[in-house]
Amino acid sequence: QVQLVESGGGLVQAGGSLRLSCAASGRTFSRYCMGWFRQAPGKEREFVAASSWSGGTTGYRDSVKGRFTISRDNAKNTVYLQMNSLKPEDTAVYYCAATRAGRSSYYSSSDMFEYWGQGTQVTVSS
């Protein structure tokens, strides 16, 4: 069982930056593929970024490539999402997720993730 707690959301102007953090409980964090998803009002939850167990393999949705970076510190049981050059369309609740599947790869389908955090709101004003 893994519990995930996100932090770092907030209100930022377009072009600004935020760093989200997701702290995980448990002693086997390094054996989980970690992902970030988001859900805007009236829209379905969508994949943002994901990382393999070691962080050596990462993936992003096209609209955030070059602006967002996922990273993880397995010693601290934490995964991060650095978000730069934020746009109003990035406004959403951001969720951290974990799955024991993967290892050297990552997943972008929410169906593959077993554990979810409660979400943190990111609002980008124009």
C-alpha cells in the first residue's frame, strides 16, 4: 500500500513556474513507476508526465514537452514536477499516481496506476 500526498500547487501568472512535489509512504518507492495527471473543470483526467522506477526513462504529453520536467528522489520517496512557462490552459487539479508495473519503462494510461494522491490545484492567470 502506498499513500501519496501532493503539494506545491497555487496561483501563478502566465509564464511563471511552479514545482509540485509528491511524497510517498512505504519502503519500496524505488519500485514504483510514478506519474502526474491533471484534470481541468469539465474535462477528463489526462496524462502529463511519468517516470520509470529509476527515473532513467520519462515521458510527457506533447503540450508540456520542453516546459515540464518530472524527476524523483528515491532516497526521499518523492517525485517532482517542475513546471515552467506556464499557460492558462495548464490550469487543473494535478494528481500524483503510482504503479508497481513498469521498471525500466513508464505508463501514460491512468488505468495502469493503482495509487492516487488527493490532488493539488494549479491555476494560471492570463
